[in-house]
Amino acid sequence: MKAIFSILSFIVIISIFGCAKQVDVKVEQAALLNADKEWAAAAASGDVDRIVTFWTDDVVIYFPNAPIVSGKETVRQFVQNNRNKPGFALTWTPTEAVVSTAGDLGYTAGTGQLSVNDDNGNLMTRKMNYICIWKKQADGSWKCSREISNFRPQATQ
């Protein structure tokens, strides 16, 4: 009887650990990097509706020289307001994607450039760095939950 109990216990333990979802981190990193590249393409197109699909509903963003913006609808308005500014252009290139071993969280980092007209109508362009924290969604897509960016010092632009 002890032997049968031991064997059954062993089978149960193996079943539990054997059923754990295996995550291919390299595949998820590639998917995350691709999501950020698709988002950059959407931003370059200026399609606000498409741009905001890459954020979670509870997103919080920290942009340079701007107040903290939270919630997808508030972010949508922030993006639309920026898009309406003369000379506005935002581009970025992700250079790194990292995914947790569980495959549910990750981040991307990269560089970008923001252009907008100043108060005198002169085009100002600043180079920047960013990090986005992404969450894997139930449908398998990646969405940015937290975003922070900063301008590089103007001397190194």
C-alpha cells in the first residue's frame, strides 16, 4: 500500500510540474520587439486610434516636460493634442527587448526623436531615450503599461 501511495504521489507531482506552461523567452522577446516596432510605425503614420491600441487601459506615461498622464482615454487626448501642434513629429527605434521567464512581463528600450515648433515657429528637435514596461494580454498581444522617456543633453544631440 505504501508503494502504491508513493507511486501515485510521484505521478501527481510530475503531472503538476509537467503541466506548467513552458515559455520560449526568445520567441516572446522577438514578439515584444516586433510590437514596439509596429507601434513606432503607427506613430509615424499619425493614426491616433492605432497608436493608443498599444497601451493598456491603466497606462501611466512619464514624458519629458509634461505632467504624468494616466488612463488610456487621457493618454488618447494627450496624444491628439500633441499631434495637433505645428511641426510635431515623434519617431523611435527599439534597441532592446527583455521578457520575464514567466513570459507575462517585459520591457523595451530604445532611442527616439521629438520635433515640434517653439513659440516663435522655429522647429525644435530633441533626441531622447525611453523604456516601456509591457504586459502580455489574454489574447497573446503585448501592451505597454508604463512608459518613461527623457531628453538627451542638448550638447550630445
